[in-house]
Amino acid sequence: MRQFVDDSGDTWVGFVARAEGGDYKGAFYLAMERAGDQGGDPVALTDVRWNSTRTAERTLATMSGVELRRRLRSALGRAGMPASAL
């Protein structure tokens, strides 16, 4: 899990989620949600995938805040939602 601040100053949490299914290959992907908004629908970035939680957590820990904000903007843009709508 990794906290970061978006362009509006809101705090988000990036975390690793697991896709359903029996295939381990690419089963783990990046997801994000507003801090304190657990239980809501996270923003899924299913194009960012890993084969293990170890690799996923290591990569997430080394991603810069700039990279996390860019990924969040991209995911929200594809979903057609501004960050303020979540």
C-alpha cells in the first residue's frame, strides 16, 4: 500500500488487487482509492499487472508520486470521471 497526493491535494492510496481466476500470470494489478474511502469502488488500473504480490509491492513502493498521479489521471480519464466525482 502506498499513499500519495493527487493534483488537487487529495490523499489517495495505491494498492495491489488480485483478479479472479485460476491463472497466476498477470493476476495482480494496481488499484487506487481515496484515503479513508475503504469500502467504495476503487479505481482499477488493469493495464498495470504483475505475476506476484512480492513484485507488485516492490514496484509500488518504488513508484514516484509523479508516476502515481499520472496513472490516476489516466485511469480517471478512461473512466470518464474527474477526481472530484469520487
